[in-house]
Amino acid sequence: MELGAEVLGAVADVFVNADGYKKSIPGPGIGNYLTMGKALAVARSLLGEQGLRQGTYVQAHGTGTPQNRVTESHILNELAKLFGIKDWPVSAVKAYVGHSMAPAGGDQLASVLGAWQHGFIPGITTIDHIADDVHASHLRLPMQHVPFDPQAVPGAIINSKGFGGNNASGLFLAPQFTAGMLAKRWGKAAFADYQRRNEAVRDARIEYDAAMCRETLAPIYQFGEGVLEGEDLSISAEGIRLPGFGLPVSLDLANPYGDMV
């Protein structure tokens, strides 16, 4: 609000569970049922029954392997059925970029934010049919892009899995819905001030992007700036003082084991 930064969305909540006992390191476990169930429950409490059923979709972990397509589709399908969702759209960015390592969840988030920016859910266009062993009685697995009104789809759930049985499912909110929440929290006057600041930020962003495309933008090189060296410190027996910090780091420490020595 104070910076006038562009609102791309919001993180409503993220749930993490480990599987516990497993057949193997990459083998599926029950933890993902818990995380997806909690994500759907918080979406229902935030968006209402209708908002959950008609205004959300899921960005699946979606590796497309014979094991993942069966186990993850069962999780999504069973929970969609439980929450009364009849035709839940499923997208999977790995269909386009494969399985990156550490930033795989970031790939999913970028896809979700881009869908709200451009008004379509990316279809799974790299296949020509849905495998027979995929559970899909309550899911929609589009093989073409699905246009939608971002204001009518305020929520997206990202589902991520990790080796060792770590599962995470998060509810993310559309920028339009987030803007409404901010206006309600801070009031119309404060939100109007934010919008005025945001105009300048938006103009600067557009100009920056255009300069990058024109290849006229010089790189910002700040390597080594602001780095402190030992001679910058004021060191005494009582403490160490760092430039820019009001209080020193005290070296007058009590014996934490006084009752034992």
C-alpha cells in the first residue's frame, strides 16, 4: 500500500504435511490428502460454497508420470467430490517447462499469476488424450486453453510434492479479489491514495520494460557496495558496534550453566 506496488495476488494460506511411513522415497503417501483438504476448506471459508465450486481451479504438481497421474488425480478428484465440485479445472505447467528442481513451485505460481493477468487457464496441450487410469469424474482436464473472467475466478490452489514425502498445498487469491480485501481493511481513502501511487509505479514498470526491449537500459552493478570489513567495526571487551546500528552487540554474557558449574 505504501509503496504503490502492483498487486499480482495474495497468499491466503499454505498447508504442509509429511507422509509418514512410505513404501519408497518417491512413493505417494497420505499427507497430500491433508494439505489439499485444508486448502479447499480455507477456500470455502473465504470464498463461500459457490465461490469454491465455481470460482477456483487447481495448478497440479502434474509430473505426468504413470504413478503421479494416478495418485494425484485420485487426491484431487476425491476432494473435489467431497466439497461438491463437479467439474474442477486442472492445469499443469510442467506440461510446458518440465520438472525444474528447486523452483518447481515457483513455476506453478508464475503460471497462476499469469492466468489472472491474461485471462485464460493454460490447457494441457502437450497430450492428445487423457489416460484411462486418471481419476476424473469430478475434474476437468482441458487440452486447450480455457478463457475466463479473472474476477469470476478469485482463487487458485497450487499443489506441490517433494521427495521424502513432503506435500504442500496453498490457496492463492486473484489481484482483483485482493484489491477488494485491501480496500475493506484500510478504507476507501487509503486505497485511493494507493491507487494514485500505483499509477506512477505502473508507468515506471512499462517504461522499464520498453527500455529492456529497446536494449537501451544499462545494467545496475552494485557488487561490493555496502559491504562491511573488519576495520569498520568498533570492538571492545564489552561489545562490538556496527556502523548504522544504534546499539552494540553485547559481549557481556551471563553463564547459562551457572547452576551446573
